[in-house]
Amino acid sequence: MPAHGKHRRPKRRPLTRGLALASTGGAALALPLVGTATAHAAPTSAPAVSPVGKTVLSAPAKIAESIPTAQNSAAKTYTVTRGDSLSVIAHEQRVQGGWQALYRANRATVGDNPSLIHPGLELTLHGKAAAPKKPKSQARTTSTDRADRSQQRTAPAKAAPAKAAPAKATPVAAKSYTNDLDGWIRESLDIMQKYGIPGTYEGIQRNIMRESSGNPLAINNWDSNAAKGTPSKGLLQVIEPTFLAYHVPGTSMDLYDPVANITAACNYAADRYGSIDNVNGPY
């Protein structure tokens, strides 16, 4: 305790913490100046406030954001096996941009013809699409569940209201198709819709009648493709390299299969002409 007597007014000493004014485009912010002689670790600097009130990341945060993670930067490869096609690989490996993006990334390896890939080739794959983030509201609900459960343990139990028995869902009958030209076209159209391949019933039927007269086993053994050893086959007269490159997952790998033949041909026509509807002659 201090002794009684006259009290002197202690001298004012400069604080190690002061205030500095920082300009933010016309407005002044009072920012604390922390002395360098403090014994505690310096606090993490808060993000600066821009003139329009938006939060600006500090330089270290921007640098951290710009550095790709090892997982994203690591290239993924795939070794081609017998029966593979760029379309099949792109679908099974979930390549963004489909077989076209896969071909562009590996054109130096594949060559000028995307229809011809050989077992043993190593292809570079793009990364898979990122899983969608959960909304913040869901995260907040999850974080508060613990508090809710702790309250439920202490609160008196309430009688649960009687619940009505859930109604049984009626099973949806699988869609059936007739085993003829009409059924093959309609099944192909349903598959094409699933994969976003354009085309209409009239456009498909018109080209089938011109190419094969509706014969799924039709084969051309006299044109230039046949001379090269790859004759045109099936309803839409597709050569095997084109069928493998544009084969649609979920259909047969048999070139003579009507649905597989139609769907692959429409996929090829969409890539080259925009739609099978735009094809009015040999393609």
C-alpha cells in the first residue's frame, strides 16, 4: 500500500499499443498498433475491408489459395485394354468433357484418328468432377444436433404420437420394346435422351431405310471401307473403328446389335453433323 503524503501525478508513458488511421477510400479506420516487444505471439491479421465493404484476403491467404494441392496436380493415367474406346473410357473414368476432351489431351499419343486406339497405350485422364459441397445450413444443423441431444437426455420423455404405417410404393414396371425396327428406334431414343444425344424418330428411320433397308445384318463388302478391311455393317452401316469410338455405355459391344448400332451411329452423327436429322446422304 503506498505511504500517506503528497501524491505526484505519474508521468505519462507512451503505450506500446496506439492507434493509426488507415485510408479506405475516403473513410478512416482506426487500427491498433501492436508493440514489437510483446511476449505473446502476434495475432493473426484480420482481412482488410475494401471501400465497398467486401472482405479482401491478405497476401498469405491469396498465395495459399493459388497453390494447387498435390491431389489436383497429380496426373492420372489409364492403360488401354482390348475392346476399349475413347467413349467407353471417358464414361467409366468420368472424364469431364467426354471422349472429345480425352482425345484432345492425348492426341500426341493416339494420333489423328480417334477411332483407332491400341491396347497398351497410356492415356492421361482429367480429374473427376468435385463432389458438391453440403450447404452451410446443413452443417449448422449437424453442429447443433449434439446440443439438441443433450437437452433431450435431461428433458422428460414425451409420448411419441402414433405413426401411420407407411404406404408401400408401387413398383414401376420396366419399359418394354418390341423386337422390330420400331422398338429398336424407340429404345435407342430413350438411351440417347439419357446421354444428351440429339435425334428424332423420323431422322433415324429415314437414314436406316437408305443405308440398310431395315436389315440389322446388312454389310457392305464393295466400297472403299471394305477395301481397307473395315466394311460398313448394321442398320446404319457403321464401320467397326467408328462404332468403338462412339459406342454408348449400356448398349451391346456387338456391332450388329440394332440398338447399339443405332445409338453409336447417332452419337457419331451428332459429333460430326450436329444430329442424325441433318444427315441426308452417305455419311
